[in-house]
Amino acid sequence: MNIIEIKDLSFLYSEEEGLVLRDINLNIEKGEWVAILGHNGSGKSTLSKLIVGLLEKKSGSIIVNEKELCVGNEYEIRESISIVFQNPDNQFVGATVKDDIAFGLENQLLTREEMIKRIDYYSKKVNMHGFLNKEPHNLSGGEKQRVAIAGALAMDTEIIILDEATSMLDPRGKSEVIETIKSLQDGDKTIITITHELSEAVLCDRVIVLNKGRIVLDGAPKEVFKERELIVEAGLDILPTLKVLDKLEEENIDNDKLKEILWELSLTM
Ligand SMILES: Nc1ncnc2c1ncn2[C@@H]1O[C@H](COP(=O)(O)OP(=O)(O)OP(=O)(O)O)[C@@H](O)[C@H]1O
Ligand SMILES: [Mg+2]
């Protein structure tokens, strides 16, 4: 079942600047983990804001959970989606970390016990349990991102969108959070990870590459990463291991075993 169906979607902020998204066609299946990759300004955040109804499309349609998104039903649509925005400073509303995570849960009519259980569980998952009584604005960038992720996960929605949500985490923190997300996906959640780093897309089921508001690649990481020209054209950095692979080919070094190892490494980074 497609949990998200996007048909011929186009969008612009202003006539002078022109289209920011062009003819986007994208179906996402329930339980899929999709990475949306693209360079700065390619339209990734715009696409995510359209999906949650924060922006109004110019043409085309967006269907979430079999309901077409239109003016007036954004709130209903948002019951099944949680989103972590790109800039963690723009999403804190609570006086403490705990209040902040709780705030997102307030519309869900949970019992107090259930609310506390979720706050505890997800703050531990992102290693922020010791920070529950701290003021969000005093946290470091990476800590803010961890809290924002905990808040989104605690909502327990069917779809989770993470817009560069781990950009300020160090490599180990990133892997830990990615592992947490992966474990949730195994429990049937649909996850959209927005990033410009190929290494973050390696574990996903599917990678979509955006270039200037158009989808230029769509497939399993293994297939998409082979399209090195299109990836470079889209302004993205190919993985270091694949750069070595290219160099071997350029230099006519034929070592199949080495090539196989480099390829395997690329898909497990
Ligand atoms: N509120 C806005 N008003 C006008 N133009 C905007 C607005 N937000 C974004 N844009 C423009 O739309 C284009 C796409 O922006 P968007 O934020 O979706 O890109 P992105 O792929 O998320 O980039 P990044 O990797 O930097 O986050 C850019 O050219 C940007 O300048
Ligand atoms: Mg963005």
C-alpha cells in the first residue's frame, strides 16, 4: 500500500524565482525508508513542508494515507506524520526538554502515565534522558537535534520525516540515531530521511535524488550510487570508497576482488 502518493506536483514561492519543484511523481510504500538527497536549494525542505501541508502546492496532488491533502484538512493529515525540521532552534516551545517533548503529545489525549512512559523511553533512545529538566535553548546544536528527534518519535506516527535532523551530530551520534530509526522502521514505520550526504542514505531501502526541483534518480542505494555522473551533476559528493573505485577504473587497474570490497564498504558505511 502506498502511504504517500505525489502526482505531478509543482511549487513556486514567487513568479520571479520560478518553479522550485517541478512535476514530482513519487509513491512511498508503507514501511519504506526513503532518503531524499539533494544539494542546497534543490527543494528537499520545500517538498517536506508540502507533504505536511505547511505550504500550498501550485499544481498536482498529494495523498497521505488515502486522503488527498487540501486546504482545511492539514491537521487531519498531520495526525499521521511527524516532522523534524532542519533548524532545531525553530522548533522548541517548552520551557524544559521534558515539556517540549510533552507538548507534541498533548493533542493525542494520552494518559499521564503513557505520556511519561513515552518521554522516558524516547529520551533514553536518543541519550538525552539526563537533560529532561534542562532548558532547550541552553543545549548544544547536536543535543537540540537529539531532543527534536525524541519529540518526533514520541508522537508514534505512521510517517516520520527527518529534515537534516542529524546534521550537527558527530559520526558516532549519527550512527546511533540512524540505528534507532532503523529499529523503528522494522516496526512498520514509514521514514523519510532528508540529507545531502550519501553516507546517510546507505542503509535506506530507497534513494531519491533531487536536482533543481526535479527527481533525477530513484532506486535502491546500490542502483542509485552506480549513477556517479548524475550524482555529481546533482551537486552531491560521491562516497570516498566509490571515488577510489573510479580511480581504479581510470587507471585501468583490474582487481575484481578489491573492487568488490570497495563496493561492499560503500554500502555498509
Ligand atoms: N520561504 C521562501 N521564500 C522564497 N524562496 C524560498 C523560501 N524557502 C526556500 N526558498 C527557495 O526555494 C529553493 C528550495 O529551497 P529548499 O529549502 O526547499 O531547499 P533544500 O533542498 O532544503 O536546501 P538545503 O539543503 O539548503 O536545506 C531555494 O532556491 C530557496 O532559496
Ligand atoms: Mg533544506
